[in-house]
Amino acid sequence: MITFLKIFLSAVWVFMVYMVVATSLESSLFKEWDYLGAIPWMRATLWDFYANILVIYLWVLYKEKHMAMKLLWLVLFFTLGSIGSIGYVLIALFRLKEGEGIAELLQPDVNSKHT
């Protein structure tokens, strides 16, 4: 399961980076913001997105020990969106030791030097 998650989430991460870069080259969010912000479904989608990011960030608050890492991931999640959150999960997946699984992924790493 862990290998599948690493491959699948890596593919999703690459796709999201591609989509954001390609869209940014085609259209400026800052130029389009007045138009996009006027669309009710766009506003609802943004609120939905940030609510989901908040839930994921609560896991980071639980998992990470040091305030600097908590703040770094807060900025990355809220500025990069799924690129940041998938990146966080991928880093956690690749840090798992042989034989560790989902339970260890979800728990704080008490012996970690990275937190």
C-alpha cells in the first residue's frame, strides 16, 4: 500500500505542478481575479478548498513538533494548495522505514530529527 501511495501521489503531484504552471503561463490569476471572484461557485470552491487545507493542517499541528516546521507548512499549504499538501504527505511517506505503514504515517515521529 505504501509503494502504491508513493507512486500515485507522486503522479498527482507532478500533474498538479504541470496544471498550475501551464495555467499560469496561459492566464494570470491576478488579472482575472475580479472576474473570478464575482462568480459565486468560485468563491464557494475557494472556501471549500481552504476548509480542506485547514483539516490537513490540523494533522500537521499534531504531527510536527517544532513551531518553525508548523509555520512553514502553514505557509506552503495556504499558498501552494494541493502541491504543498501532497508534498507533505510524500515526504512523510518517503521517510517511513521498511515495514512501517499507514499507522506510522499518521502518528508523530517521536525519534525524528526533521521536526
